[in-house]
Amino acid sequence: MAATNQYLQDNLHYRPLSAHLGRATVWTATELQKNASDSAWHGRIVTVLSKTIVAVAALACIPLSLIELVSSFVLASIAGCFNKILFDNRSEFLQKHTLKLLSFSIHSALGTVALVFLFYKNCRGLNLKCHTLSAVVDHSIHLGIAIFVQATYGAYLDRQAGRDEKLFATRIINLFRDSHPRLIQDLRRQIERDAGILLSVLRERIVNAPAVSTYLGQHLEARNFIMTFDLGTFISSVEYRRQAVGIVGSVLTDLQLASPMGAQQWDLNQHRPDESRYQDHLAQLIKEAFLEIHNKPDLWHGLDQEELPGNELLECMDATTFTPLAAAAAYREILEDGMYCPEQFDGNLAQYNGRREQIIEAKQIVGGLTQAQKDQLYQKIIRGSDYNVDNQCIQEAFLKISALAAPINQGPLMTKTVINMEFNNSEIVESRKLFQTAYQEALSEI
């Protein structure tokens, strides 16, 4: 068992020397080009120097890569032949090192191709300004070749030796384990290096922007934080992230670039204040309509399905409840004494410029109904086509309300762009559907 465990572990081959030299060359050239000035006279000299380094190093590494390719392939062939002739492919030790030598050989071959390609692209004006990409390519080649060899030739040798054909899967999992610490550390270091330079450029542009510069002159805490911001600390320290969120939120709010929506969330102010207030008002009507329907059996029974009663459908946010809930919210808007809908909308909300007139027309029709007819109308709103009414005015009011309800349930009328800096959130800038948000908030109140 000990031999088998040893055989299944440590199957990741060493990187060829040519790969190390190639990575070092690309890193040096990238560092030079990233820091070369675009305007100063010496920037051009640094760029030419970096390209010269790449050309010379690529030409020097190609012969070394070919030597490594041939020698490692010969050794892999010898080890494979010994395993076949002397042990009938049953030697785990020879198989393990045959596969590692073969992976090393293929790595050298691919390295030769990469160096030739690098030399060719360099002669045609290659720009190297991203350390992270070089690291991703380097580790992908290393790990990808090892996985390919284990999954193909390794699995073939297992079959020849009568071993479990699934052993290669265990070796591949161990390859990820072997490469994981160095891969994560390297990628994090290169991301921080790339981001550091990018942050310095952004920091300079932010500080020099007229409006922001004036603001930062009056808020020294925000200015000091921006000037000393460290990505590594931001990633590793929860307290530092909280400080960053607080400062960013204050800047966005003070500059009227966003409006606070709650803890660590801000409306990006894509709409006018009156439009945004109207969106929030409609969201409140959705919550009120939900709670009213959910708390009155004579109403939620109108949502009943064969599988579940209406109140449970509401609680599980079943899609069949969306349309009647939006219509119920539109009906509540019509019954209000005031008018919250703006006369005109801008931007992507301009398509709703006739909404105010539609509300006024619906108010006039509903205002002419008796209380008994309004009750019938509400049942019609909740039950939909399953509830038949003969009254023409009720039917006309229902159609008007349905037209007003459609944008509440779908479309940009109930959509806001939100900055969400909660630490468990995957997206910082998100498009938030206020209908779903209001629905969830109503659920939390039952």
C-alpha cells in the first residue's frame, strides 16, 4: 500500500530550465514596458531595450529547449522500455518517472514553440504589460501537460499492467494538490503587481480630477486612504475592507454620484430624483399588496393552484403570482389620492412617458365604480381570466390596470443600478430588479 501511495503522489514534473529562463525573460520585459513612460524621451529607449532582451533571450533559449526535449525524451524511452521488457509495465517506479520525463519532454517541445512564437511577435511589436497573463500561461502549460500525459499514456500503462483504470484520476487530483500552493501564491503576487501599477495610474487620475481634487482637499481622511491604498491589505484584512467601503460610500454620496440604499449599498443615480422616488414608491405598493393578499384568505384563494394554495405560492415566490401581484400594486396606485408618477421620464425610462395619462384615465374609470364593483374588480385582478365579469366598466378598468402592471413586473421601470459592497456579494455593480427586492422584503415581514 505504501508503494501505491507513493506512486499516486508527486507526479508533477519539474519545469524545464528553458521554461524558467523564458518566464524570467518575459517578466523582465513586462516590468520594463509597464514602467516605460509614454511621453518622456527615455520611455522609447526602455521599450527598445525590453524588446532586445526578449529577442536575445528567446534565441538563446531555443537551443537549450531542444536539448532538454531530446534528452528527456530519450530517457523517457529508456525507462519505458525497461519497464516493458523487464517488468511487463508493472513497475510503478519506472512508470511514474517515465511519465514525468515524457511530460518534461513535451513541456520542452511546447516551450520551443512558445519561444519561436515569442520571438516572432516581438519582432512585430509585441507589447508585454500584464504579469498575470504570463503567470496563467506558464502554470496552464505546466499543469495541462502533466494532466494530458497522465490521462492518456498513464491510463494506457495502467490498463497494460492490469491496474484499476481509475487510478489516473487520483493522480490528476494529486497534480492539482501539488501545484496548488505555488500556483495560488504566484498568481496572487502577479495580480497584486499588475493592480499596483494600475492603481497608481488611477490614483493619479482620481486625485487630479477637478471635482474630486476639491473634495479630497476638504476630506483629508479620504485623500490619505486613496494615496496609501494597498490591494494586498484590502484582500487580507476585513477591517481594512470595512474602512474602504465606508470611505467609498461617503465619497459617492457627498459627490452625489450615488444615494445610500442601506448598509453598504448605494443607488448609482442613473435616474432623476423624482424617477427614483417613484420607483421606490411602486416597490412599497408591491409590499403592501403582497401583505394584504397573503393575510386575507378570500384574496389568496384566488391564486390557488392544484399543487399549492395561494398563500404558499406567495411564500415560495411562484412565478404565477407575479402578474396578479403587479396588477394589485397598480390598482393601489390608482386608488391613491396623490400622483407620484412623473409627467416625463428620461433615458431608458422615456418609453413610459404616457404612463401618467394612463393612470389618470384608469382613475376616472375606477372612480365611477361602486364599492361592490371595485370588489369584483379586485377579484378579477387577482384571479385573472378565471374570474368572469359582465360589467363593461369593470372589464375596461381591468385592461387599463393590466397595461399599467406590465412595466412593474418586467422592464426597466423597476430596475436600478446599484453599487453593492457587501463582502459576501459576487458583483460590486449590479442591476437590481425592485419587484423581486420588494417581494423578498414582504416575505421577511410575514
